[in-house]
Amino acid sequence: MSFFFPETLHSNILHRRANRIRRETGDNRYYTVGELEQKDKNWVATLKETTYRPLVLIMTEPGILAFDCYIALVYGAFYLFFEAFPIVFSGIYHFSLIELGLAYFGFMVGCVIAFGILIVFMNVIVDPRERAGTYLPEHFLILAMWVCLLLPMSLFLFGWTAKVHWILPVISEAFFVMGAFNIFQCGFGYLAKSYPRYLASVFAGNALVRSSFACAFPLFGQAMYDKLAIEGYPVAWGSSLLGFLSLGMAVIPFVMYRYGSMLRGRSKYAN
């Protein structure tokens, strides 16, 4: 589908226009500012800039660092479910391998509901403001503030109802994905609107941080659940630890909604 999308990056549009004018007129005096900036750069300088800039943005931009850590925690907690599911559904409820696979159905239901919530939010909150010219990046955080408490709630529910009935941990999966999906979308939307010029570097840094968490969490997940297990509730305190962390991170959308515009005003990278 991307082949049919129109170009939206203004610098690239101007670059193509300058190329067309030079080709049609034979006059090589027509250049864009971006071309002049890149004129003296070689591939070594470009490679250094593209690998160095994501780290600079993470270390110098509080908004980027905050959302990178928040999204990374959510991503890591999601991957820990793959460690917790066998403990709960096979260990407590004695699910077979096929039944264990069906336990992931809660994630699918949560994704469908989360997508519906996002569509309604975009049509009711974001699109009217964009058409009216009153849109700010912080408006993306409204949905994040609505759903951020679903993450700790779902983790507490998953950990402390594991012995009651198997449907309750499955329901907690749906709540988790409803929160996680929309935290991702709101976080990415906020960062994209705040740093459009350096969007590739922002997302590259985010991918580095969240992938590192997703890689590391399963490595200690089993040991964490074993150490924190209590009789009858093998994942209760392990899930609660993640719940408390996500509860602390839940203040990030509120703080950025209140102070995000001020931080962007002080930034040399933000829009």
C-alpha cells in the first residue's frame, strides 16, 4: 500500500521540485536548503549522524526518554506473559498444549476492542482539532490518560486471580492489550507530531530501548516468578511488581500533557 501513498515530507517535495526545474530549464542554480546542507556530507558522516542522533535525542529530550521507558516497560511486560502463561494455565489449571494456545485468545479480543477505541478517539478528538487548526501533539495523550490504569489493573488481576477461575486471567489479558495498544499508539503519535523532522531517529531510539527490554525480560522472568511465588499464587507478586512499575509510569501521560508544550518550546529538535 505504501507505493500508493503521496509524499508528505516537505523537504523531499521541494527536492523533487528543484530536480524537475533543473531538468526542465538546464539551470543548476536551483537548490533546496536541504540539498545545500547535505552537499558536503559523505557516507561516513551520514552513517555517524544516523547512529548517533537517536542516542542524543534519548539523552537530551525528557519527553522522548519518558515515553521510551514507558513503552519499553509495556513491551517487556507483554513478553513476560509468555513466561507466566505456562506457570498459570499449565501449572494451576493443567491445560493441555492446545488449551494453552487458546488461552491467548484474550489478547486477540483485547486488540479488537482497543482498535475500536482508537478509531473512535481519532474521529471524535483528533480529527476535528486537526481540521480546525487547533491540534497539538498533547491531544494524543488524552486517550493515554484514559487507558493507562488498565495496565496495572490487568497485571494485578492476572497475578491474584490465577487460582480462582481460568477465565479471569484471560480477561486480564484483554485489559492489558487494551491499555498497551493505545499507550503505544498515543506515544508514537505524540512523538511523531512533536519531532517530525527527526522522526526516523526518534523511532530508531525507541525501537532500541523497547527491544532491549523485550529481550531482557524473558531472561529473568522465570527466576523472578520462582523467587516471588507464594503458595497457590505462583505469579502474584511477580505480576504485582510489574503492576507497581506500570502504576508509577502512568503519571507520564499526565505530566507530558501538562508540560509537554513547555518542553517542546525549549527543545532544538522538537516541532
